[in-house]
Amino acid sequence: MAKDFDTMEDSNRSANLSIHEVSDPARRVFLRGGLGAVTTGLLAPLAGLGAAVGVATVSGCATGAGAMDTGPLLGFKSVPVATSDAVVVPEGYTAQPLAPWGDPVGLSGENAAFKWDASNTAAEQETQMGMHHDGIHFYPHPLDAKSNTMGLLVMNHEYADDGLLHTDGMKTWNAQKVRKAQAAHGVSVIEIELKNNRWEVVRPSPWARRITAYTPMEVSGPAAGHAMMRTAADANGRRVLGTLNNCGSGITPWGTYLTCEENFIFYFRGGQQLSDHHRRWGLRSGEPVGYRWAEHDARFNAELHPNEPNRFGWVVEIDPYNPSSTPIKRTSLGRAAHEGATIAVTRAKRAVVYMGEDARFEYIYKFVTRDAIKPGGAQPNAELLDHGTLYVARFDANGKGQWLPLVHGQGPLTAASGFADQGEVVIKTRQASDALGATKMDRPEWIDVDKQGWVYCTLTNNSNRGQANMPAVDAANPRANNTMGNIIRWKDTGDFDGLTFEWNHFVLAGDPANERADAKGNVKGDAFACPDGLWTDYRGVLWIQTDMSTSAMGRGDLARLGNNGMLAADVRTGEIRRFLTGPNGCEITGATSTPDGSTMFINIQHPGESPSERSNPDEPRRISNWPDANPAGRPRSATVAIRRTGGGPVGT
Ligand code: FEO
Ligand code: CA
Ligand code: CA
């Protein structure tokens, strides 16, 4: 979301690798952090269909399995900076828009077509792709896990632009508009198939699903049933309606999807008497911070329902292979403005979930499961994420760091200090991290793991760093007025569950043509700024997606960088090459691929966004009508399927 409102050689660490490979020798596909498209499908039982996809076990950590390909990782010719209203990919590649906002997802009997004047009703929107595509994952097809031409796409819809969503924008405001906006949020599951070199949405599909801002969800973990989670509508504090601001995502080795609630606070109106707790999370008195839902849905008025905001900011687990399953908010993983949730697997088969909180001066977390992952898919691992230890990162100036346990009763996390129990620790994860002295970062966004066990996190930017009354620069966040962003990386001691780590900056983003030394960065290759999305493909290429905010784009330090785009990095050499540029006003976010890498899917979010107010439907149309080239229409967030014209893995 547009948020207005030194390279090191990899050391040989084969003993610590958590890169597993599928035991089928014919399919020696590397699985980053022990997971990946292939495994997720293979391990996932088809709940509801009574069948199981081929059972492949994850082998032990094969020494050498994590060895990087020795050939060149980047085989394409970079594309130039662009300001065109198009997706531009290198010579020899195609980019096909797929499943834009408003297209039917393929529910049985429900196929209302998108209306160009945005006159679809709230009920119709419930059957259509939501707005503002974000985190995404390709799941192997339930009936053919080895297919590279059929599968399920699961993706987040981060937020709704009310200017575009309604025919007259926000000239009027009523309960039906709020309901339509809520229906445009959440998650979509669609079945897709490649036919004649074009991906199509299969309609109807038994797996098609929409999850919205009012889909019932369970709460599990230490905050389930907690007094701070109870509301008038849910006296037990265990059943929440909906998920909000679903930004980054994650996948589990047992075949489920993790959707992450980011800027949930934007939906709430604060009361006059704000608690310190709500204030710490950004609630304000009086007017809502962002959306105007509270005017017609009292649940979002925190003055009337002060515990409702506590029910958001969680990582939610969804089983895409079981369309009737109830999503579960996993509170063990802590509450935060969650960007994403990336799982790595230890040699003892514990899952380690890395999470960034995208807000200025917030934190990086990891959660280590108590138990080992069991074979057999989602069902045997249904409670795995409910038991374990949550940590927050402290980056020290000597290049080392510590994971500080967010455990009730340890250190300052006691009742006397305002943490009655573990439930309160996780509901107040920010305050607990403040108390532990964790490092306040420059907006941690996506996280991913390379084949040598380095864990990378994008720190997108922080123009407040070093300003008056704001935290000063530190070793991990070394630039004041950080307009360009960094990618930091660390390697945990021993294994992914290690309590200490070493760290360095993979790259300080920037523009070599910038005259200001601190905005030049140290990019070896093509200039970029504001890294956000991050994804390691099965070959070990680190894909970097940018989100220069619309209000900052084209000005100041970012003046020469054009539209947002996607770059590929060779983590062995540090070389970074621009692969794609997006249409006007968009950001690029989310990445996944078919198991063989022959199709990469990414999301184009908020094409047409402009710095002016977003309540006017004509405003975005001034700069973009992507992807439809329909001047009477509206720019639409959409997935893009990228392929090589001659076949073969994308990026080679
Ligand atoms: Fe939703 Fe931090 O991007
Ligand atoms: Ca993001
Ligand atoms: Ca961002």
C-alpha cells in the first residue's frame, strides 16, 4: 500500500542448511527454507475431497542440497527505467494480466461480470476478485500436484480504493458502500489453467473462494478468549468477523496459506479517551485515521467497541484445499502491522516464522514452534502454530544480534509492568518489544531465505529516521532521512531457531546518479529504491519489488527512478538487474511461480494511484487504464503471468 496516510560472499554453511528436497529424485526441486510450491501440494491432503495428493516426504537436510547453481543466475537483458502505462518485461518474455479486480472468482452459480462503471453490488463483489492484489502463492493442483499448467492461486486483497470502487466515488457514503468495500477486502482462491499459452481462471471451480472483512474466523493461541479480545458480539473472544489489510503472505510446509493483517488501525475511529494501549498502536481521537467504515458499521468505532481493534493485526492461517475450512487467527505469532510471514524449517523440523512489521521504528520478529512438523498435510499440523516462542530482534553495532523472547514472566514482561499473562504480551507485542529494547527498524516489509540460510528483510524507507524527536541512526538503520531503503540480512547461529545471529546489509538501495552520498546507495547494477516485496525462487534468485510511494515518486531522491518495478539479484555476487517495470501509479507486490519456474506470477497493485485525494473515480483514470485499455473503465489491480516465449524458467 502506498503509505501516505555491502554484499558479502555467502559462507559455506552446509551443516546448517534447512534446504530440503523432495525425495522423488526425478523432481529434485529445491525448497527454500524447507518449503515451496512442490512440497505444499505434495503434503496437502485434499480435505473435503477425501483424497490425498501423492505423499512425498521431505527428506532430511541433504548436505549439498543447498548448493547454489554454479551457472549464471541472471540470464536476461535488463529493462530501462520507464514511465509508461504498461508492464514492461525483457526481450523474449511475455506478461499476461490475469484475474483483475472485479472478475468472477468462479463460485458455483455466481458469475456476475465486472461492470466498468463500478455499479456491481456488494453481493456481487463477494463473488468477484477483491481490490488491491498483494501477497500471492501458486498451489499445485489438487488433482495433479505435478502439473505446471494447472493450479490454485491464492492471493490477498490489501485494501479498497473507495474512489474507484463505487460509481460516484465517495460523493455519497452509506452502509452498502461500506459493505462493498468490506467485500473487496480479504483473500481470493482461484483455480487456473494454462491453455494455448494463456492462463485462464477455471469457472466454476470447487476450490474457488472469497474470504472478506466479515468472514467468520477462529482465534487460537494465547489471546484466544482473553478479556482484551471480548466484545459485545463475541463474549467469548474466540470468533472474529473478517480479516483486514491483508498485505504480505506466507506458505507453510503443510500446505496452508498465511495472510497477514497490516494497517488494520486505518479502519477504526478512536474515542475521546484513548488508552495508552490504543495510542501506541496509532488510534487517534475523533476522526478515523483512514476509512469511514465506522460511520455505518459501529464495530469499527473503537469508542463503542474498544476491544475490536485488538482482534486484528494477526497472522491468519487458511487451508486453500478445503474451501469450507474456517480461517484461524494464530495469536502465538504476535500482533503487529504484519507485512508477511515466511517459514524456514530447522533440522529438527521445527517451523520458524519470520515476520516484519511495516511501520516506522517497529520491529522484526520470529516465532519458533515447540513441536516438529508432522507429515500428512494440514490436519496433523492444525495446532503447530499455537505452541512455541515468539522473539523480537535486536541488531547490535558489532554485526551480531539477539532474539529476545517475548515470554510472559521473563525480564520486564510481568504483571507489574502491564502484562498480566502471555495473552496480553501478544496483544501488546509492540509494548513488550519496547520494554525489551528491541531495535526500531526502518519499516520492515517482506522477508525471505536464501540457499545458504541468510534471511533477507526489506527495510523500505523511513524519512523520519534522525529527525527531531525521532530515533537516531543506528548500525542496522544507518541513514537519516532514509528515502531509499535497505535490504538487511542475518544468519541465525546454529540453525534457524538460534537465539543469536550475525548480520549485514545486502544492499543500501539508491540511485548512483544521486548527488547526495547517502542517497546513492551501493547497488551493484540497476538503480532502485524502496524495496518491499522479496522472493527467492527455486534457483536461488532473489527477486526485489519496489514500492516508492505515489506521493514521493518522481520527486526528490526518487526523481530519476520512474515507475515501480521488479529486479533480480544474484546473492552470490550482489549483482542486481531490473527485470520489469509496472504501469503508472502502481506498486509491484507478491511473487510465486509454477514448480518448474516456467510461469512467474506477480501482482500489480493500485495502478492509477495519484498523490491527490482518492475519492474521485476520475482521478486514477487520468494516469492509467491498465490492464484493460478501456478509456471508459477503471484501472484495476491484477495478477501478471510472466513466461519466456521459448519456454524455460523465468529469469534464466
Ligand atoms: Fe502493505 Fe507494507 O505493504
Ligand atoms: Ca508491502
Ligand atoms: Ca510498501
